[in-house]
Amino acid sequence: MTDPRNVTTGSDDALPPLDALPDLPRDAEGPVFREPWEATAFAITLELHAAGHFTWDEWARTLSTTITAAQDAGDPDLGDTYYRHWLAALEHLVTAKSLTTPDALSLRASDWVRAYRSTPHGQPVELKLG
């Protein structure tokens, strides 16, 4: 999987045009993440795009629509919900493309809740598959 710490907005043609996402939290070195799950969601999105599951324009439109809907529903847009919208857009797109199902996403989310609730504080959360 792409290491999101190595993603930049440079001229590397292998990277999607991150400038198409004007609200993307970033600094001079590229995207920034407050939580590990944000970096993971970002990296998954890049991998799915690189694998040809959706175009970058399609991703940018889906994310924009998701953010607009959240704002219309009362999201105060303080900058702390950007990756929640990113994840919602990703979940929408992967189910719309039949890459997974809503039930599979729900099951995986439940697996994560069980995993982090049973992990001692300060220890890495491990999701055991199968």
C-alpha cells in the first residue's frame, strides 16, 4: 500500500493531481493527518485510483458532493471533519462500484470496534482477519 507519508504534490505523473482537492489538509511537504486512520483512508483511495477503479476527477466530485451534503446537513466545517467526509465518500464510491457491499463495510467496522476496545491503551490495534 502507498505510504501516505511519501505522497507529495510534485510533478510525479504516478500521483493523482492533489490540487484538485483544495481543502485537503496539507503543509509544504504534502498531505497531513491527525490520526493514523486518516492516512490509511488516504492511502486506500490512492491505491484504488492507481488500480483503475475510479478516475481522480470522479473521486474529487464524489468527495465534493459528500462534503457539500454534510455542510447542508449542518456540519460546521471547522476542518476537523474533512477525513470523516473522505471516508464517507470512499465508502460510497466502493459500494457504488461494487468493490464491496454495505454489509461487508459494516462488518469490518464492527471488527475494528471490537479490536480497539480489547486493545490495551498505548498498544497498536491489530485486526485479525478470518
